[in-house]
Amino acid sequence: MAVLLLGMVACEKPPVINIIIPEEKQSSPVSDFNYTIATADSILNNTEDLVGNTEFDEHEVVITFTGSTVSVNNPHNSDGVSVQKNNNMVECRSTAEKRIAYRISGSGSGQIKIFSDQKVKLTLDHLNLSNANGPAISLQGEKRQFIVLDGDNVLSGCGTNEETDQEQAKGAFFSEGKIIVSGDGSLTIHTTGKHGLVSDEYIRIQSGNLRVFANESTKCKDGVHGKKGFAMDGGTLYIESYDEGIQAGTENTHGFCYIAGGEISISAKTGDGIQSTGDLSIFGGSLSVTSLKNEGIEGKRDILIEDGSIEITANDDGINAGRLITINGGRIYAQAFKNDAIDSNGDFVINGGIIVAIAGPTPETALDADQGTLQINGGTVVGIGDRSFMFVYPTPESLQLSIWSDVASGTSYNIQNESNEDALNFEIPPTTYYPRILISSPLFIEGENTLNQGVGFSGGENWHGLHLGATHSEATTSRTVKAEYGKLKAK
């Protein structure tokens, strides 16, 4: 079952996102290591991240590259903005009290470096800029750096190990401060060393079409790297990475990852598709993640899924949380080739949504909470794993009925309750093991339900083998299966 690659269609962003954060996410910020984790509400509803809410001087500093030369129009030369050129390397320093906007355009080789104690607005206007010896763009200010995309833009550069006068250069596009991306244009980033797009604060994508390639050598690392976090509520993001696709936080800093909209497509060669060292929450949007060696989505603390379309294939766990997984809605497909499909190292609570989870061979399982409890209170769930391994069954405290049973590889099924209502239509893909299912539906009736095998489907929608709203043909065989709220854990 291959992951459906998502289209890169631009999305408009409303002026204010106004995400409704569930009660459990409105608690006080969590202090850990040397950083206090920002709540989802404080990030996604922060109007200071809207470029239109910050006033910049109307006169832009305009820098234009032409091959190996560069021209500058600086209307603030006499009021605190200096622009120095060393061949095609451009350094801007602002001591002005007002906020300065910059517009960069043209095509050539070189670098833009900007120092400012104020917020910066940087418009990339049909820019094609490459630097073989460091970042193409290096923003050394610690306040918000608003990146506005106008037309198609391409940056090529790399991170270096050099740190001069506390300057850092960790990727092709580097910023000390927050990176806030907006605009109707596109930006393609190529890195030959270290990260693609990187900030020592957090990165937020509101609109625009971004493509990041951080897989062109073994010196490459993450596609997008936010030391303190990552957020996205619009636009599109396509990543090919050698290490993590999106890295939110570091080993010594718990970051956050909050996704509320837009479209993300990731292929990670050796790392996780998305990794957050703190909390990871998905409120909407479309995610397509492939990890060829590691995990699809990993949250070192809690994972919350409220809505969205999520499709994952991974060599290791499809989804992994360090403490708690809560799924309240959305559509989730997770297939792990060598490990658990969805794995919580603490409790795992399903209150809603549509879930198809396919595990690797024994001793892995589809829905894992072996250090806590699995509680199913709602939603439509199909979990498929190896019958030779003891499944993690839902706790008897669950509020919705589930069925667990052996099934046949590559076979289609229908379940009817005692009122002859269709409760679930699904198919088991070809597997390398003898499969067992854990399924749950609000239409199951406690006690006996009928499992029909060898049916055909027509109409409706096929979500990775779960046929929603479909009709089925007559079964080749039928048997009764028992629906229960849960099963006590084996001691």
C-alpha cells in the first residue's frame, strides 16, 4: 500500500487562524532543560507573527544580483543602515530605530547577511542565489525575520563549522531569530552541507510554496530545523532530507511542533520524517511522510491529533510518542515495515478519527501502549499485526466496543451487527505474516457480530483498505465474532 503523494497546491491563509486548543493543551507551559515549551495557543494564535501587523519603513533597501556582481539601492544610508559589498558578498547592518524592509532579486552567486536589533522584512523577488562556501542567506538578528515570497526563488548554499564573533552558519538559509514565511511565491532551497532552512528560534510557515532538498550529500542533515520549534498553518512544504525532514528542538532543548494547515510531503533517508523533542500537535492540514530507515513522526513527549489527513510509511515506528498519544479526529494511515504502526511509550487514547495501522512482523503490533493502556472511546479503527505476537488490547475502561480476530492475508471483509447493519468494510493487504486484527466501530453491538469474508466492494471511498460508505457483494464464508470493550492486561 503506497503512500499517496500530496499535490503542492498553494493555500490562502486567513488573517487570524483562531485554532481551538483542547483543554489539556491549555495547561501552563512546561519547563524542561533550558527552555519553556510554548503552548499551541500561544504560537498558532499569535498575531505578532503576521507580517501585516508590523510596521516597516515604506522605502526598501533593494539588492540585485547579476552573475558575479551586485547592485544596491540603499535609501537609509544616512539614517543608520550600512551596506558593504565584498565582491558579491553583501553585508547589511542596521542601527536605525525604525524597522527596515529589504528586497532581494536577480540571479547570481553570493551571499546576503543582515544584522539588525529590530524586526526585519525580507522579500525574495524572483531571486536565484548560490553560495558554495556558506549560507546563501544569513540573518543574524534575534528578532522576527519575516520572509515574504514574491515569484519563484531558488537558494543554494551550505552550513559551515565556522563561528566568527558569535555568528553561526548552520545551513543554506540560516537565522538567529524566528523565521516567519508568507507570500504567494515559492522558495526552493538546496543545501550541500548541514540543514536546509534553519533557525535558532522557531520556524513558522503561513503561506507560500517551499521545497527543501537536504539529501544531496552525506554532509546534509535536516530539511527544516527549528531549535525551539516548528509551526505551519498554510502553504505547502516538500522536503527530501538525509537526516530528519523536520526537526523541532534539539537534544538539549525541548521544542514544539504544531501543524494546523497546509500540505507537507517528506521523504527522509536516514532520520525521522518529523521529530519534535517536545510536544507535537496536529490540528489540520495534509501530511505525507516516508522514512526509509527511521520513524515517520516522533514526539519525545505528547502527541495530539485533532484533525487532518496523515499518511505515513516508515521502516521503524509509523508514529511514536514518549509519553502519551491522544487521537480525537482526522484520518491516519500508518504502516511500519519493521516496527509498531502507532506506538506510545505511555498511554494511548483514541476518541475519534479514522485510523488504519499496519505493523511489521512479530514482535511488533499495530496500536502499542505496552507501558500504559490503550483506551478506545470512539472513531473507526483498523489495526493489523502478526497473530504470533500478543496484541496490546484495549482496556475494559474503553467506551467503544472492539473486535479482535485472526484473518487471512490479502482478503476482504465486512462486519454486520445483529441488526444486519454494515458496521465496517475493510480489506487486509498481502502480508509476510499471518495477520490478526484489532478493529473498532461505533456500530458494533456488544456480543456477537457477523464477520463476512471474501466480499467485493463498490462505491464509497477507499482509505488504504478501509471502504467508507461502500456496498459489498455476497460473502464466500461467514462466522460470528465477539465485540467487547476491552481485555485485562496479561500479568
